Amino acid sequence: MIYSQQHLELMASMRRFIAAEIDPHVDKWEADEIFPAHELFKKMGALGFLGISKPEAYGGMGLDFSYALAASEALGYARAQGVAMAIGVQTNMATPALAAFGSDALRQQFLAPSVAGDLVAAIGVSEQGAGSDVASLKTRARRDGGDYVIDGSKMWITNGTQADWICLLCNTSDGSPHKNKSLIVVPLKENGKRARGIEVQKIRKFGMWSSDTAQIFFDGVRVPVANRIGEEGMGFIYQMKQFQEERLDGAARRLASIMWIQETANYLKQRQAFGRALLDNQYIQFKLAELKTELEALRALVYMATHTYIQGGDVVELASMAKLKAGRLSREITEWCMQFQGGMGYTWDNPVTRAYRDYRLGSIGGGADEVMLMVIARQMGLMEKRN
């Protein structure tokens, strides 16, 4: 995959938006441990940034996923990745299944206003006892007439305290854990207030401070059966497909790690030690060169996976490889940059230190490294595949 001029113009527009509407506020949003999602998303929706690969019928641009990936790569340059991650949830994590498999009425009600930035979305998969092991989740939705009645809880919900609705994966029947689940759109608010039966508890984290994260409890929450996305029992399959866009989105954002290599090199040009600039040290030069080489190899993997995806190919293995490599490499880059910046690199407010804290999630969230390795090993035929 090679970016066209249209891709590059989209990326430039996104970076201008970041410079004007995100970066000037990140210190405050980090301190507040939240950013104004409705306000920011409304601005992004007006520019078309929240529906790049969504159907035009629901306000999107109708472009293929390579354009959404280019926007994700540009978002990687935001100075607080909590905000970029929250945007990624809105565009590439909570809404792909709704766009692909939801009824027209459901997409008009929830997808169109999410693309416009009028509604904030969340994705609900992980639970306290079922993080990367999606098949073992316990949240249940039982049929009662024309409604589902939902009981359970979801953990690590990005946008959790602000979201208007959640794309919820839950058990809707007994039987095989891969065939008894459905995706359901669950409103979290009614007339601007917390919906009945919903309780939200904020979670503090090591990084991604500007993004609000919560545990959400569901106690007898009623939603119409019409809020189900696609067929009953197909939720696990839909979510696995949705994960591929999530993993490529996250890997693309980590391609912007090049900025920390560049900024560290600029810092080391000015930093004197033992009578010369630190950047004159050959060990530092070689390490930065090696890290950039690794990053360009990751870029090739991400672009190849995206090309395969938009051609309709199976990218389970490639997307898992990209996520695995992106999580490990991005924190390796920021760790070395912290080391080379010395004492200044260890200060809390140093941008590269913030990036290290933010990037650490990459090997945990959205499927831990160990799960990615398991997926890859299965694709290689080294492990028995699940039924």
C-alpha cells in the first residue's frame, strides 16, 4: 500500500486539527484525567474525521479503510495518546460492526450521530474476569418479550464516563462460547442523564490520563431486541472482525513514534557532556538508527496488512503481528529516548515520559502480547484452532 496524494492531504488536515484543537490543551486534560469528548468530537464530525470509512448514507466519507488508517497514523502525533485512543474507539472500535451489520434503523439512530460527533461511543468487551479471554465473558442478555434484559459488568471502558452508548458483547443464549454471544447497542444515557440500571465507576490508570476509563455495571437494563447488531449468536464473529480494525488502528498510531527519535536527536545535539554534544556518541547514533529501522519495518507490516484487508483478505495473523510489534517497539523507542535524555527524561512532565506511560498500554489493551502470540501460533498451525 502506498499513500496517494489524497491520503497525504487527509493526514495533513488531521495534523493541523491536532495542532489547533488537541495539543494546546493536553496538559490540562492530563491533569483533569479527562478531555471534553462531546466538544472535541463535534468539531471532528464537522470536518468528516469520524466517518472516513463509514457509508455516505450515514454521514461518512465512504472511503476504504486505508484512509481511516492514514488518519490513525496522523493521530499518533498527538501529544497525549489518551485522546487519540478515545478517537480510535469512536471510529475503529465501537462502530465498525454497527456500520457493517446493523439494521438501517439502528445505524440511523446511533451510527449517523456518532459520525457527526453528536454521540460518544464506547466498546464493551472486557470484564473483570475476562479480559483477553473474550469467550469466557459472563455479562448476559435474556429475552423478555421484545426486549433484552442485561445483567453484568464491563471493565476498562474507554470514554466510559462520557459515552452515550456502548457496543456491548454479551451472552444471549447457552451453548458454545463462540456461538452464544451477540453485539447489542445499549444506551448509557436517557435525556442526558444516566440510564436506569447503569452504574459507572471511573478507573485511574498508569498512563492515557487524558482518556476517561470506567467499569460499567448493568442491573436489569432493558433494551429493544431491535438494538442487536446483525444476527443473534454472531457477536463473537462480528467482534473478531471488529478487532482487526482496532489492532491496525493502534499499530498505525505507533508509527508516529518516529517523532520521539527525532526530538531526542535534536535534544542531544544541544546537550553537552565531556566537551561534546551527546549526539556525537556513536553508540547513541547507532541505537537511534536501529530503532528507526525497526519502525520502518513495522510500517511495511502495517501497510501490507491494511492492503490485504481492503482487498478482502484474512488479516488475523498480520494484524496480530502488527499489534504485537507496535506495542513492544513503541515502548522500546520511548524507553531509549528517556535513557538518552538522562535526568530530564525521568521527569514526570517530559513529553517522552508521558508517551512511555501511554504506549505501555499497547502490549496489554485490545489483546495482550501473549494473546497475540497465541493467535499467531494458531495461524501458523503450531496450536490447535478453536471451534
